[in-house]
Amino acid sequence: MALLASNNARAQQVGEPLARWTAGTLDIHHINTGKGNAKFFVLPDATTLLVDAAAAGGGAHNTALQPDGSRTPGEWIARYIAAMAPAVRKPSLDSAHLTHLHGDHMNAFADVAERTIATTVTA
């Protein structure tokens, strides 16, 4: 069994901007808006996937709104996707997946889809 290691792999430091995706790598982003969580994947071939997109009405228990309350959770998720999507293509989602049909996992999907599509069309 061979163990593969990357020379450019290193731990992310607090306060440092995340490195952009590069071809052949798998990026997994955990997004916390304070009203729930979402996961954004960029696969090695630049395919993108969003898993869950929460927008719990009352917010997550004992969690501050992230980055703040000036936008909806869907807006924050869509802006994050636009910022972190592969530079080789327009920011968009190839697919989305719900783990289950509860509001705390799905309420922001329509907002994310609308804003991601709008970003794709106007970018």
C-alpha cells in the first residue's frame, strides 16, 4: 500500500485566507452561518457539490450569526461559493444534496440556488 502525500499540504492558520482550489485536489468546506451548516465540495475535476444549506428560523443554539446578521444564510452561502469556486469556470453548483428533509438542513437551498444561478449568469 502506498501513502500519497502532497508537498503543498499544510494546516490552515486562523486568520489566513483559504487557498483557492487547484486541479486534482478535493476541497471540503464547512460553512456555518449561525443559523445552521452547509458543506461545499470542489471535486478534483472542478465539479461542485453543496450538501445541506441550513437556515433555522431561530438560529442554531448558542451560536452567533456568521459573519453577521446583515444577509440571509442563503446569501452568505452563495457568496462563499462564489468566492471559493474553481477559477477555471464560472461560480456555480453542479449538484446539491439534502441529508434529510428538515428545515435546519434545507431552508436556504432556494436562496442559494437563486443567487448562485444569478452569479453564474452575470459573472
